[in-house]
Amino acid sequence: MKNTLLGAAALVALPMAAANAQSDWFTPGQSFPGFYIGAEGGLNWLLNSSNYNMDLGYAVGGKVGYDFVGPRLELEGMYRSNNGRGTANFGNIFSNSAGRIEQVSVMANALYDFFPGAVVTPYIGAGLGVAFADNAINGCSLCSTQFAYQGMIGLGWNATQNIRVDLEGRYYGTTNPGFYENNNIAVMLGVSYKFGQPAAVAPPPPPPAAPSAPSFMVFFDWDRSNLSQQALGTIQQAADAYKTKGSARITATGHTDTSGPASYNMALSLRRANAVKDALVRDGVPATAISVIGKGETQPLVPTGDGVREPQNRRVEIVIQ
């Protein structure tokens, strides 16, 4: 029973671990569809047959394709060359000889990247096409036209958003070109360049600014707390705004300029704020909805030195919240 529970826990943990590994590899914005071109080359083993013992050779080629982000389709051209030794046919005369087998292939490949948005992605692929090959190590040059096929498995490294490096193993074969069986194993290193850029992602719009509380301001003569006709009109506007909101609080904050003692100015600022409150009540605002604050000369609207009669500092600020 204990072993069964441990096995079940392992099965649950495995996909979670795989998801975490993919998250570590993933680079947002790395993948986007587009055309690409590339070059590749590597080592090619033309497998020995009953007639030939072949040396290690090489393969070089190029490709052009389109990446659908995951699936890829490409057209590839490849040249392969291998030296070897074995029995050669010279006009029905067989003798041991050394020579070379060359072949050129044109293949249509279909591939699939398992993690196209990752820095490193495994992939598989297969291809079909046509091959032009020598029919023997001392035969005519590329005179045998054959059906070609191949399978690939590899790892791709997305070095940048546009440049990719592939390390790949592949099997390549053709129908019988002549005096040997054409079976090849290759290890290839390739580099490709994808055209274009990932689509730009627009940043989310900023959150809407919080609506500011309606505010009004009334001004006073020097050393006075009585309200002018202009001040009474402003207070009426504040009362109307309160009534429009339906349920709100009003704060009336009184201020003075810097002329006179600070203690006197504190009391004067409170008289001014209470005068505004009384006017608001006369205009229909409940007294319980109004808070009165006196700031004296501590928060001037226009900074001044001490003892300065600044008209804009002799004010009451009405804020509706």
C-alpha cells in the first residue's frame, strides 16, 4: 500500500516538474511566425555495404523555410561526399579500387519544435525529395536519380529572437543508386536567421484617475471674517454641488496671511471657517455634514515672509467628499 501511494505521488509530481522546467526555459516573445534561411554542415557516415568500406565523409547544405511557431516547413539542398574502397566494376571487370561517392539531394522537410518559445527546444522532422548520386565509387558523376527520404532529431538553441543554432542527428537514404546501398547517418550543426520581429505588445492602459473631490475657495479682507457678495455666490455653488451628490461631507478649512500674531491668526481662521459654515447651512446644507478646521497662517497659498498681507492667503477652502 505504501509503495502504491508513493508511486501515485510521483505520477502527480512529474507533470508539475515538467511544467516548472518549461517555465524556466521559456522566454516571453521569443517565438513569432516568419521566413528563415540557414546553412548547415557536418559529418556523414555512408554505411558499409557488401561491396564497399566507406570512410567518414562530410555533408554541407542550405535551406529556406517558414516557421509557423511549432511546425516548420523548409526546402533543403545538401551535398554529401564519402571516400571508400571496395570492388568496382570496370566494364564487367571487377577489381578492388578506391574512389569517392558524391550525391546531391533536394528535400522538402516538415519539422516540429516542441517548445517553440523556449531558449532550448527539442525537435523532430522528416523529409522527402530527389537525390542525384554516383552509381559506384568509380562510376559516373551524379548520374543516378533516386527517390530520397530522411528523418531528423535535434536540439535548437534560440540564441536571439532571429538567430537559431541547431545540433541534429539524421538518417538519410535513397532507393538503389547502383553498386551499393545508400544509407547515411549524419551529425549536423546548422545556423539560421528568421526575418521579422515579434509583434509589439501594447502596455495596458493606466488605471483611470480617481475623481477629485469638488472644491471651492472664498477670500476675505484683511483682519475680517465677514463674507462678500462674491464669497456668498461661491458658497451657494458649493451648497448646490453638495445637494447634487446626495450624501457627502463638507470640510471648511480657514487660513490667514502672516500679518499678526500666530495665536490671533489661528482664531481668525476658525471664525472665517465658521462664517462659511453658517452660510452653507442657510443655503440648505445640514450642519451635521460640515466640519470646520482652522489652520491659521501655517499653510499659505502663496509663501511669504512673516508680517506680509497677502490677499490669496486670507481664505477658506471648501471641499466636498
